[in-house]
Amino acid sequence: MEEQLKRLLPDLLRREVKDPRVGLLTVTAVEMSRDLTHARVFFTPFAGQGDANEYLAGLRGAAGHVRRALRHEMRLRVTPELDFRIDESVEHGARLSSLIAEALAEDERRHETSRDDE
């Protein structure tokens, strides 16, 4: 169910959400409750465009409408409540990669300096 929602939601959101604060986005993960009544939907703005908090406000405002469209699309008896959340793991990963690259460059500079001193 989580994977099905992850595949279906981006297209459904693009078609159903008319809020100008919400542009293209990537659904990075969906976590369902055991009883399938709640779904946490993690997203990032597509290619880092736009303000994620603006997207979040727009998505939360449209959650009821999206839920009804989801019920119709998937023909579900019980449709989960949608809880949209900003996925900060992508940004966090990029920051960690940047820090690692900086540390490696600094280490390389230190080795060059110590070789020059010998």
C-alpha cells in the first residue's frame, strides 16, 4: 500500500491541487499506520525549487480534497488521513556530503603542506 501511494500521489497531487504555492514535487516516502487509517507522506519540492514550507501549507490545505480523489482513484473502503511532511533527509544528506568533501580537501591541503616542509 505504501509503495502504491508513493507512485500514485505525485500525479494525483499535480492534477488535483490547484493551490499556487504547490508546484512539482517528489514523494520520497509514505509510512502507513498498521490499521491503514493514517499515512505520513514525505516530500521535497522537485529539484529543490520553491519553499518547502509553502508547499506544506498548500498540501495541508488540500489534504481533504486529495483524500477524496485518492478514495475514488484507488477504490478504497478505508482511505487514510494524509499527513504531509517535508523530507529533510535529502537536504541533510547533501549537507553531509559537502562537509565530507570539505574535510577531504582540507586533509589533502595539510598533506601537501607537510610534504613541502620535508
